[in-house]
Amino acid sequence: MRTEYMDIFQKYMGSGLIVILFLAALVYLFFTEKRKPVRILLIYIPALVLLVYFNPLFYGIFYRVAGSEIYFRILWLLPVVPVLAYTGVTIYDKARDRAKLPVLAACMAVILLCGKTVYANPLFTPAQNLYHVPDYVVHVCDAIEVEGREVKAVFPKEFLLYVRQYSPVVCMPYGRDGIIYQGNPFYNLMESETIDAALLAEYAKGTQCHYIVLQEEKALEGDLADYDYKVFGRMDGYVIYEDLTIYKGL
């Protein structure tokens, strides 16, 4: 029966080519590398990580405590790049002088064909400012910051990965965990097609949010003004609502 850790490993592999190349490099080094320190770092430790990862007993305990998101990070301990780089250099070094250039070209070609440019990632966007966050994050955070203290605001999901990166004083009732687990009712309400204003106000007040930030086109069922909110500002396609009942001063 297929287990959860196999599904996680399959997601980690992606197309699988780099991981297959990594495993092949481990086998090659196992039979050719003689130096003990190198064998420990580049063969035994990766093998130990894989054995621990695929251990059903370890998986049963660790996964129950930490969940799939943390279990996935065990695979980050695999030294994929150092192993591939060292293997390539070793093969190059052992090649005859006349074959060195073709071997180098072949190694580079194999690695290139096994991956793709990071710029093809749909989450990649060109930097819009020195902070490497979208401009709308900078504008909204600057608008709601209060000198000398923290403020709390709830944002649409496109803000969640960037607010904490840009501002140390703008807090949120939930972060990227809302995107990953989607079990937070506040997050689910914010991302619903039509938002119940009464329920939104209840969640925002319950988590002491000074501001609610919504897309301008987001449909609201009811009026936040009925729950002591006013429009604080509009910018970059977003509306900022301020809770008039929460004091933001020092």
C-alpha cells in the first residue's frame, strides 16, 4: 500500500531526473571514492538521511507530530548539489587530457537537460523595488504602519508571503500556514467568493485586527460600516478598512 512519505518524495523529485542523477552519483562514488572523510560526507550521510526518511517507524512518529510540511523538509538535508558537483569534477579529473573537454561538456549538458530555469516558476516575478516584494505590499504596509508600535491587519493570500518580509511591525492573524493547510476559518472566509461582512467583522475583532485589506472587486454581503469600520484608503486595487473601536496609539 502506498504511504504518505512516498507521495511526499515524489513531489520532491519533480520530474525525477535530478534525483535519479543524484542516486546514480551516490552509487558511482560508493565504488570509486576511497577517502574516508569524503565517503562520510557525500555517501554515508545522504544514505542515512534516506534510510531515516523511509523508515516506517520514524515516519509514523514524526509525521503524526509535525505533519507533511515539516516531514518534507527532511529531504532538504540531502546534499544533492555537492554530490553532483563532486562527482562531475571527479569524472573530469580522471578523464584523459584529450577527453576532458568533452566530459565537461557532457556533464554540463546532462545537468541542464535534467532541470529547468527557475524563472519558469509561475511564482517568479521580476523585482519591483529594492525589497523584492510586490509594490502593492509596500504601499499598503506603509499606509497602515503606526510609528512606535505594531499594528495587525488581515490580508488576501497574495500578501501573506511578503508582509513579514517587508515590515517587522505589521502583524497578521495567520501567515503562510493559511495557504498550506487552509484549515483556518478566517483565511477561508477571506478567500471566499462572497464575504459575509458580519462574520468578517467578528473574526477581525476577535483577533484584534486594526485593519482589513480586501480586493476592490471582492463582493461583500452587508456593510462593514455597520460594524464600526470606515474606509481608510484605496490603492493598487485594494480597499483598506479601519476598525474604529481599536486604539492604535502609544
